[in-house]
Amino acid sequence: MKFALIGTGLMAQEHIRNLQLIPEARIVALVDPAPSSLEWASSALGAASADARQFADVPSMLAALTPDAAIIASPNYTHREVVTPLLGRPIHILCEKPLATTVEDARAVAAAAETHPAVFWVGMEYRWMPPVTQLVTQVRAGRIGKLRRVGMHEHRFPFLPKVGDWNRFSSNTGGTMVEKCCHFFDLMRYIIAAEPVRVYCSGAMDVNHLDERYGGRTPDIIDNSFTVVDFANGARAMLDLCMFAEGMEEQEKLTAIGDMAALEVGIPSGILAFSPRVKLGQPKQVERTHVTTDEAALRAGHHHGATFFQLQAFLRAAAGKGPVAVTATEGLAAVAMGVAAELSAAEHRVVAMDELLTST
């Protein structure tokens, strides 16, 4: 499988490390308008860089070669523009999250992807974290009974520097609730297996980037929030995000509670706790297991091995041996939930999903 990496910044570095773990994958093109990013990616490839031609944009690459697959890891606001020349060609596409920064752009890409002659896959790595995968498997097997609540939290470090610090402004990212949190909104839909109907988000930029200026502009991205989502089947979910909590023991936690029991997993510990309901006065019966993750996959990225396992699944789909796990339509849904959260935080109100997804 000959890959083109479109966008060769931080996330592309992770894809390079993980593709190098897959013998049947070869990187033949690096595409980025920034020479420094191309140089960084070429350096990461090492001896394999001799096989990777460099291009400033997608049309230039397509005029010279046709890869088997393309990974879109360019800045969020470029996704629609970057992916458009690839659509309709026999090229398997993995577009990193978010699919786009607006519902309009995400809807346009999703519509075009319906007739794309190859795999179109949206990069939602969190589904492939082994501890998360184990929790989802047990929920679907009915271990906790009827699922009623999902809780997620991410307590982490601020956004990392990017080329030109493009990720400091909502106009470039779609806002934190789109950029960062579409992963979690996708997981909510995936676990609950229903559609969201309303979103309420309380969030603001309270700590991070307040002293930064870019051409006289101050960053405007949410750095902490609480978001509640109601689903059509009566289940509800909540996301607790804080991006000035670098010292927390667990960066992410995921909890699923049913009418019979609860499951909770922590990242990076990988500890999965099963807690059945008990009658008042009875002792708790918590069962803890450790979900292991391949060490090479852990070392190759920042997503608890998920990038590697997702790439394996993508390759299976490209070979016709597995399903497309995250379609463009699902990518659109995650963007819409993020946009709803951004709107809710800005206007201090509940946002119905119909406001965003009903075609006019």
C-alpha cells in the first residue's frame, strides 16, 4: 500500500512512526506548503525518505503520481479544500478529525464521499484505544444491563504549538469543542448507539493563551468546559474537559453506567473497573483488570496505541477484508455535536441538533 501524507506536521509524525510498524505500508509522497514541515517529516522517515517525493499541494502530487491511499493530517480548516481533488479517484482516504470545521463543509464532504470509489475513513483514534475497546465490547455484551449514562473526562495539557500556531483560533479549528472534543462526541454516539437530540455546554477560555498575541489578536479557544448531551433513546452523556490540568494521574477516564452495573476505564493506566449494583449495606464488589496494549504501538504515538490499531483496520477495509468503521457521515455527526457545543457555550443555551442538521 503506497501512502501519501498530506500535511506533515505533528500528527503526520505519529502516522509515520506507526506506518513504519506495518510492513505492507510505504510512504511515497509528502505534501505540505511549509518546507520546514516537509524537512521534519523527511527526517522522521530516515532511510525511507528516499522513496517519498515532496510536493507543495495535492494537485502537484496528483500530476506526478497516484498513491493507493492518502492520510489527511493538514490543519482543520484546509480539510475540505485538500480532500476535494482526491474524491472520485481510486485512492483510499483517511481524513484526520475533525472532518471539517463547519457543518456546511462537513456536509459537503460527506455527500461527496458517498460516491467515492474507494474507502473514505474519518480518523477517530479513540475508538481503537485497547482499554476503550474493551469497555465498549462489554457494554455491548450487556454486562452492565441497559446503558443509561456515559461519562467522559479529559484533564490534560494545553494545545501544543503548531506551525504558525494556527490552532489558537476557532476560525481555524472550529473551536475546541470541534477540534479536540469531536473524538469524545464520536465515542458517545458509538457507545450509546443512538443520535443526539440536544446539547448544553458551559465553557470558556479562563487560563490558557491569555498572554499570547498574534497580529494583535488574542486566542479565542475554550480551555475548559462541561457538556451534557441527551440522546434519542433516553440515555445521556457528559464530557468534562480541562486543558490546564497537566498533573492529573489519568489523562482520560470513561464511564458507562447501566441499570445493573458500571464500567470505568482510565488512560494511561488501562485499569478497567467493573462495579455491580449492591443493596444498601452490602459491601462493594469492584472487579479490576488491566487491559494491556502492545508496547511498540504505545511508543509510536500519543493515543495509547490507537493510531496503530486504526491503521490496521483501515488497511483491512482497503483490502476489502473489513468494514469502514468511521464513515464521513459519522464524521459529520461529530462535527455537528462540536458546533452545537460551541454555540451553546457562546449563547448560554441548550442547542437542539435539528438546528444544525435539518437541511434548508
